[in-house]
Amino acid sequence: MEFIDYLKNRHELQPGARRLSDVSAEQYANRLHNLQRKGIYQGQSDITDHMLREIDKEYKRGLDLYPRTIRYYIEYQAYLERLEKCQEAIK
């Protein structure tokens, strides 16, 4: 499952999560791509002060939108890990 697919189905996979429109899911996926392309986020499992400073310097309203994108991606990575463990347990 790709990140964008996870975002589109997040409301079914995470208890209490609200549904994201396809447009919103695409925007989050694009934000993640840009953060990675600019070297601000490289798959870390937490958000650092350094990342927040770089986001604030790079993007207008960045601190409103981009940390959430990273949180969603970290959540997605954890989902993939849980899924992999379940699949291994079935074997």
C-alpha cells in the first residue's frame, strides 16, 4: 500500500481518524515528496526541532501543514510494520 492509498483509507485503518478527500490525500503526498526532495525529512521516526525550523524557513504556513504530513507518514510506517508482523505470524 502506498502512502496516498493509506491516506485515502486512513479513516478505516485508524480508530477515530476522519476521512480525507482524494484532493487532501494528494496534497499530503505532495507535501511529503517536497519535504523529502528538499532534505527536510528523510524517514525519521520523530519530528525534530531542526525539521520544524527548516519547515518554518521554507514554507509559508508550513508549521500548520507540514508537521501533520510527517505525523501521518510516521503513522503509515507504523501501520506497515504492524501489517508485516501480522503477515509473518500467519505464515
